[in-house]
Amino acid sequence: MTIRLRDLIRAVRACKTAAEEREAIAKESAALREAFRDQDAAEYRHRNVAKLMYIHMLGYPTHFGQMETLKLIAGNGFPEKRIGYLGLMLLLDERQEVLMLVTNSLKMDLNHKNQYIAGLALAALGNICSAEMARDLAPDIEKLLESNNPYIRKKAALCATRIVKKVPELTESFVDRTADLLNDRYHGVQLAGVTLMLQICEQDSDAVEKYRRHVPALCKILRGLMTTGTSPEHEISGINDPFLQVKILRLLRFLGHGNAEASDQMSDILAQVASNIDGSRNAGNAILYECVQTIMGIEAIGGLRVLAVNILGKFLANKDNNIRYVALNTLSKVVGVDTQAVQRHRATIVECVKDADVSIRRRALELVYSLVNENNIRTLTRELLDYLAVSDAEFKPDLTAKICTLIQRFAPDKRWHIDQLLQVMTQAGAFVKEEVCRTLVVLITNTPELHGYAVRSMYRNLHAYQDVCERSLAITALWCIGEFGEMLIPGAGGPLLENEPALNVGDFDIAVLVESLTRKTKDVIVREYALAAAMKLTARLPNQVARLKALVQRYGTSSQLEVQARSAEFSRMFLHERIRPQLLERMPALEEGEGAMSQPSGAAPAAGSAATSAGGAAPAAAPQASGGDLLGLDALDGSGAAPPKAAVDALEDLLGGSKAPAAAAPAQAAAPKASAAAPAAAVAAQGAADLLDLLSGSPARPPAASAAPPAAAPAPVVSRRG
């Protein structure tokens, strides 16, 4: 004989280790198996099944006792059936074939005279019925929906909800009978009926049209719940049956969606609910939230939507984080429908960005992102930047990315754009992406009137934060100083803009800042940009060439390969003073999205940019045979072949020369132009030799003897190395 359930519970609780618990459960399971085989122990079957359910709740296998539950269900007494149906719902599920054996017992119990036995069968069927059982027992459930007993009608409606969900094709059988439950005077039956109507509307869109004629009845029930006195049976926190009110509001949302007539019929009661429900208790907040969802889901008028958004605004001021999160989540959906109404609560939403709860912060940030437009970008950006300075480290990446995106999308003018991105780089430069830096460089390059202002702003921030600045600020500022460094000298960068503080620096200060940053930084990328800036400044600050040259050459033996390569490349450029200024000219205007910072070295891109800026667009059909042909170096190699005209033009553009006259020029102008072309050809030849020496390390041989050298300054003879 096995022990009683309470003794088993005490024995399990007395176990000090998991091994002791497993031993106790194994011992009792063995005793249960023996009892199930003993036919004389039938009177204790309900007690054994109760212990089996307890063992199942602890997570141990109980499959050996499943058939005992069916035997209990087949019994005649209510206590046996109660334990049997409870065990059926706990120990079995719809996927097990054993469940089919209980169908006949369920059918008999559904029609039992005892309402509680019928209720047990309906509860079990509503929890675990399979599609096959639903098809077999659906006619019995339809009959029970018309029962005289409200207890049976309620249980039958809930069971029908499960049947409709499992077998959608049976929906049509319950559509008409379900609507009749709305006229029941019992709240439980009404609640079950509305729940079934909701399930039918989700399964069948045609049923929504049929149920729309019941909107006045639903509004009448809802109005009655609000105006009549509360009964102790249904009252919760001073509110009359909030569960039924929530279900009715949810059903009204289905019926009013996309239908103006139904929406007008429910507008008055929705306004009454939104205005009169007390939101100080959780039950009232649940009704108000469902009312807001319904207002936003139907074809409501603007005033009703404003009322709904104001309710959400009150939710934001609630101390409960769950309610605030729900409000933010709902406002994120509402902002696309009525942005102006949500804008009234902008200050409260921004305060939520500073909340201690990370989930509320993230949701509020997404909502702020949706609220920003051209009219409020200045205010919201200022508030977000103030919070960025004190926000947690794990929250800064998302916040920084959102601020940068908003600035780029809604910037009212380019100066403000530069100022705000510079402030973001100063406060959270480690989280600013490279794309943001590249976009800022393109903006500055394409805005000549702000070149001076931009480089002065960059210099101030870099000088102030040179010891702690992150990569984004360092590389952007160094790029600007390298491009427009001479504009930092007072008077060279144009007049100061409105409210811009004066900046008194000399070329020595600029060189010292670049040198200091190059020495202090441990970031290889920043050091590469610093060397590139120093090299560019040699063409913009003539008095600091010696200092900057020493800085560049200092890293010729650096252990960092990229830094050493740039130092070697830049040092070689000092051997060719004739073309160095052209190679270091400013970048031309860039197209949006073009990578302006992908090559920090600046040598080859600078050369190409100089050619473009000096001579305009490059020829569309330039020869591509070889590097020597492209630069027109064949003539310098002693071969005597004339260089292609396109290559000569490009080379003359690079070196600042004038183009040779076209062959189709008028005869009377040929002689003067030919005489003028000889010096230009000499300049081009010497420049080509310098380029070849610079790029390949092998200078070209002197021109062939047949070529007429210029009379004034013949080209020097340079021997070929290697």
C-alpha cells in the first residue's frame, strides 16, 4: 500500500539533496506501478493518480499511469471524475493517441445531468481537444450553447473557442449562436460569448461583417457596466467587471476597423470610457490602454485620437515601468497616424531617454527618432547631446548613431551640421562610424564658403582635446587642417562668421599641434593621417617646411609598416620640388557618397585631384596601354615615338602647362603657337622625368637627339639607375 499524498510531499520536502529526492520519487513510482497492477487497490486509484500528478509537476516521467486517468473518467462518482479529468489535462496532450480512447466518455459526460460533471468534460475538451475530437463533438457543443444553465453555456462557449481555433471550417456553425450570448444577463456568459466572437473574427473575415450589426448592443453593454452600480461579484478595484470591458473594447476594434459607420456608432462610448475610467488602479489602466488601442484601430475622428494620445501621455508620467513601456510602445505605433498629437508630449518622451531602465531608454530613443523633423531638430538634438555626455557606456553606441543620422537627415544649414557632428565627435568619438566622418568631409569639401570656419572649429577642438580625443575627431580634424591649414592664420581664411570666437594662431602653432598629435597618439590610423596632414602643410605653410619635413622623415624607420611606407613616400617627394606643390593641391569637389578619406596618404589621389582641378574633366577616351604611354614617357625613353595627345594634355594639366595647339589651327597662327609650345614641352618632359623617378624609382633617359631642345633651358641629362 502506498503512502498518502501529503506524506509524499513531506518526504520530498525533507530531502536535502537532488539524489535523495530522486531516490524518494523512484521508490514511490515503483509503489505506484505495483498498486496499478493490483486490482484490489481500485478504491485508492484517485489518490494514486493525485500523487502521479504531483510527481509529474516535479518533472519526473509518469507515462506508466496515463491509463489510470481514463479509468477514473469512466467511473461514476464525481470525485473520481474530477481527479480523472485533472489528470487527463496534466498528463496527456492532444498529440497522444491514448486521447482518442476518452472520446466516448467525454460525449457521455457532456450530456450528464450533473452540471459539474458536464463542466468537467467541457473544461477538459477546451484544454486538450484535438482536431478529430473537435469534429466528433462539435454538434454536442452547439446544443450546449443553448442550454438553460448559464454555467453550461459559459463552459460551452469557451470550449467552442478551442474548437474554432483547431478546426476553422467549423466556424460557420457557431456564428449565429454566439451572437445570441450577448443578450444573456450573466456576465460570465457574456464574457465567454465575446471571447468566442473575437476568435471567430480572427478566423473568418466574413463574420466581421455579420457582427457589425451588433455594435449598438456591445456599446449598450459597455455603457451599462460604466453607469450601473458595482456588484461584489464582479467588482475589482472599484471598477465593474474590467475583464468584460476589455474584451468588448477589443471586439469593437475588430468591428470598427475600416468601417466609418461602425466607428461612428462607438465613438461616444469610447470617449466616455477614456474620460471617466479611473487610471489610479491597474484595472483602470488596463481598460484605458485597450480603449486607446481601439481608438487608434478604428476610423476615429481627430479629437478622439488626441484624447487617446493624452491618455498615453499620462501613462508616461506613471511610476510603474511596465505602464511607461506600454505607453512608449503604443506611441511608436501611433506616431505614424497622428504625429502632431504625439509631439505635444515630446518633453516627457525625451525625459524617458534618461530613465534608469535600459528597455525604456531604447524604446524612448526610437520614439524620439520618429518625432524629429525640420522644425524641432535643433531642440531635440540639443537635449540628446546633453544626455549623451552623461549616458551609460552600453547605451552610447545606439544614441550616437541615432543622433548622427538625425543631424544628417534634418540639418537646417551646413554650419549647424558641422557644429553638431563636431560636438558628437567630441563627446562620443569612439562610437562615431567612419561613414559619418566621410560624409562630414564631403560636406566641408563641397562648401567653399565654410572652409575657413570648418578648419578653425576643427583646430579648436583638436587643440583642446588632443590628449583624449578619439579617432573620429582626430582624423577628421587632421584632414581639414591638411587641406585648409593656411586658413587658420588670421586674415587668410576670410572674415569670422556670426558668433564665432577669434582664433589667433600662427603657422608655428599649427605645425606644433600636428607634431604633438603624431608623437602622442598610439593609433596607427591617426598617425597616418597626421603624416599626410604634415605633408600637405608643406605646400601651405612655407615657413614650416623644414620642421614638417623633419617630422615626416622621423618615421622612416617606424616599426609600423604603414607609417614607415608613408614616411618613405612623402620623403621622396621632397626631392622633386618642381612638382611637389601640384601633387599636394586641395581635393576637388566630391560627389555625395564618394569616399574622401579612404586614402590617408594623399600622394597619388592628390596628384589626380590636382590634375582634375587644374585642367577640368579628364579625357573620356584616354589610352590605357601602359603607365609610360599614359604619362607620355615613350618620347623620353629614346624611342622617338610621339606621346599620345591625351597623355600630353593630362601631363601638362598636372604640371600647370598650357596645351599645344591643335593641328587644325589656322595657318596664320601656326608659327607663334609652335614657338610657344617648345617651352611647354620641355616643362612636360622634365615633369615626366620627375614623376617617373618619384613613382618607380627609375628616371627617364634624356630626349632623343632629333628632338629640338629648348634654347633657354635644356633638359638635364639624368642617368637610368639599375
